[in-house]
Amino acid sequence: MKNTLLKARTAHLANKILSGLVMALLAYLLLGSIFADSSVNAAGINPVIDPDFQIIWKRADEPVLEGKADRSWTWGPAITPLLNEVYREGGNRKVQYFDKARMELTQGRQVSNGLLAKEMITGLLQLGDNDFKQTEPNTSINIAGDQGNQQNPTYASFRKVATIASERGENFTSDNTGKVVTAIISRDGKTGNNPDLARYNIKEMVFEKTLHHNIPDVFWKFETLNGPIYVNGQYTTGKVVDWLESFGLPLTEAYWTRTVVRGQMQDVLVQAFERRVLTYTPSNEANFKVEMGNVGQHYREWRNNLPAGSDSLTPVSTPPAGNWWQPTSEKPIHWHWQLSEDFVYPRDVLPNVTVYDIDGEHTSSDTVAKLHALGKDIKVICYFDAGVFETYRSDAGRFPREVIGKKDAGWEGSYWLDIRRTDILLPIMQDRMQHWCKDKGFDAIEPDETEVWSNDSGFTITREQNNLYNQKIAEMAHALNLSVGLKGNTSEAPELWQYFDWSLNEQCWHFRECDKLKTSFLAHGKAVLNIEYDGAPDCATANSWHLNSALRDLDLVGPTNPAYLFVPCIPNSINNW
């Protein structure tokens, strides 16, 4: 049989050292530019996976992403995976951070933004409907402009002008509708008036009577903007956001600041709302003079740097343990991996092997059943590619051209996928799990070629987006009661181990990456399978770590093939370390 099933061997491994250096630099530069000026540099970023969050994100930002709306971002790119936050009512709630805000979803409620600006200005964390914890206001992060510049105002700079205790009329102001905004504020929170700023002719337009603050015309028009939106899978025109839900009430008046932006001192108008911050920069292009502040970024950094005990956020934990296979590192695992030729029963059965990893599409349910009949401990893993398009797969017609990228170098008929397009790819992968794996009786899945971000895919994919795709694959497998292994992605193992039940790695000794598996999967008692091609693994260390290592032939042929090579650190006849 032609070697078309074997994936991610010579080409990927040969490029790994180069891509590890070059792509790390490119990712660093890309992320740096995104976070510095996301309205310009974030095109192509859409890693939102949670369906409730995705609907909201797409409404406002899909038109910006696709160039159908000439305005700044409402949310911007996601900067974290899905997170868990402890909330007194409803237990944990789902949270995801974006450049400009965050979305949060408590069970039984609607998606909301969170009072991020208010919490950073006051230092008062809200941990439940009526549960608050006082900590330090955000004095280290500038509310607008370049970070690190000691002239720019911080969030704490606005505390003395913010209305928090509304029942006492704290910092209430008069209705100044129609008056030109010339108020100023400095980093130390001192306010004043600069008549020269009247040249910008920014006038108060709305007086909000709850907290008694004015909203300038440039901000009110932005908050109530009608324009292109994306709803129910199509573009239309309507209100971009609900201003009260998205921004909250104005906490302060709008103040002019002398702010360093991209290294240049500029006049910037800033106003803090409960949930967001708005800025107006006269020197910007017309449609980008008004922008959302990077509140999501700032809050995430501030909250993570609070002293211990401040209820910092943690990644979403692994779903409650089901009855799927969850192999541990307690005892050696004797396994056989065969991909470049179809597995044939009983020809390819090996003595004392309890785990078989074989191609899902090309293996019948009858073969899986016969393997299970060999003993109660037999497990069968379903292999398929989740990060590349293959012309020879039976479902190749389901992949639209827009998600197919550059050729996967060295592999005939294989092309990288745009894994940001979860709306298209996840249903296909779910069907593979169901029909190629679950329906045939497999115990687990091995989704391969999922380290797309570090390869020349033709798409601008970040490490964070790549991790989100992997997490969703794991969630879908568990929903089908299937075990799932993290294939490759060794550098991301510390971020992904909690979502996966075990790991399968190639060449971690060769590339000096095994320590990442030790401190993630192995440290938490999860099994790790490792294959080396270029030389024998460090068996003494592997055995001491309880890492299942072996030397194999590069083509992963069947045991009757003359090219077959298998030299394990622990022989198949031995069942302890």
C-alpha cells in the first residue's frame, strides 16, 4: 500500500528546529503588534470557540475582521483560552478575555462583560452578587497609550473623579450638554482645565442621570453606532452594541490627557465607564479616532498580579472524570503503532501488547472487536489527522477551499488547515470521531497534525488559537466518552495536559523536550508514549520518569514488514518499571 497514511514524520521533524526559532520570533512580533494596535494588526484572528461567546463576538467584530466595516474593534482578538472563575452564585463560571473586554457566563444567566474598569479604578473585586473583596487599585497599568511610560494616567488616576458611592452623590457633576470638553487629568489624579483644547470642538452630548455624568458627542455616537453586523450567518445593518450592556454607566467625566502613544506625545480624550474605557485620539484616521481601551488585557494582567488569595483566575479544569480510558504512568504500557499500511488481524497482532494505535478510517469495526476479544485490558486508539486536509480521505469534499492552506511539506496530498475556522472544521472532526472511531468501537482517539501555528501553513495562527482548537477537540472526544491523547505539541504540553488523558510524542529526547512532558502529564500521573527515530532514547531516565519510550522505524510499518524496528526501553514481557 502507498505510504499516504503516515503523517508528521520526516518533513515536520526536519523543520522543527528552524520553525521553533523562526516561528517563535514571528509569533512574538505578531502578538506584540496585535496588542499594541489591534485595530490595525489583528485581521484574521478569530479564536472564539464557545458558542454563546462566538455569537456575540461575530455580531460586532466579524464585519471588522472581514473588512466589511471600517471601524475599530469592539472585542478584538481573544487573548486567553476559556477560563474558569469562582463565583459565589452558580459556582464556577466561564470566562474568556479579549483585548477590549471579557465575556463571562454564569449558569442560568446571559453572557455579560464584567465591571472591569470599575474594579481596576477602585480595587474592589466582585466575587459574587453581594460578595466583594477590597484590594489595591490598578496603579501599574496605563489606562491609555504606551505601557511603561510614567507620564500616562493609570486606572487609579481616575479614582478621585469616579462615582462609586452614588447614594452619597460622590463626584456628581452638572448637566453640561452642549459645552466644549476642556477638562484635563494627570497621572497623579489632579484635574484642571485647558481652554486650548477647545480647538478640537468636542462637546458634551448626553447627561446620564443615574451617576450624573456627561458623555461627549464622539463617544455617544460610537456607543450608539449603527453599521454592518453579522447575525445568523449573514451580514446586515443594525445597532453594533447595546451601549448600557457593553459599556455600563459612565463612572467619570471625559478628561483630556497628555499621553504617549507609539512613542509620541499626543492629546487623548479618555472616559471610564463601568465595563469599558473609551479613548478619542484626534491624530488618528477618521474612523479610528474613537477606540475601546484595552481593558481586557489590562484587567487580566492586573488580576493575575494581585497578591496571593485574591481569587486569581485559573484555566478551565479537565471535565469531570468519565468512564473513558485514562491510562496512568503507574505501569509500563506495551503498545503498537502502525500507520503506513493497513492493520490486518491476526497478521499484525503482537504478544503482550495491550494498546494498538491504528488508522480510524481504514480499520473496520470487526478488526476492533477482534482486538478487544484478545483480553479485557486491550485498548484500541483511532488515528486521524485534525490539522491537515488530505485529498485521499473519504470526506475530502466537505472542506471548502478557504480553509485549505499551504502544502504540508513532504506529504503527498496533504495541506494545512485554517484551524481558526472552528465553525467549519469542528463539525467535520466530530463526525470523524463519531463514525470512524466511536461507532467502530475504538476506545480513544489520536488527533494528529494539530501543531499548525509553528508550521508554514499559509495562515496567521497564534499559539493561543492553536491551543483553543486542541482543547475543543478534547472536549468533543470526552463528550463521546472517548479517551484522547495530545499528539506532539510538546512545547504546549504545560498548557494542554489538563484537557488530555495521555500524550504521544515523537523525538522528545532528540529535541530535548521530554522535560516538558515530565512536568505536565507525568507530574499528574498521566501516561506518556514516546517514539524516537534517529537514535535510541535515554532509557535510564525514561524508566525513572515512567515514560514509555522506544526506538521505531520511521515509516511505522507492520511487524511482518522487513523494515519493522521496535526496541522499547521496557520489553513487552515486563510489566513494571
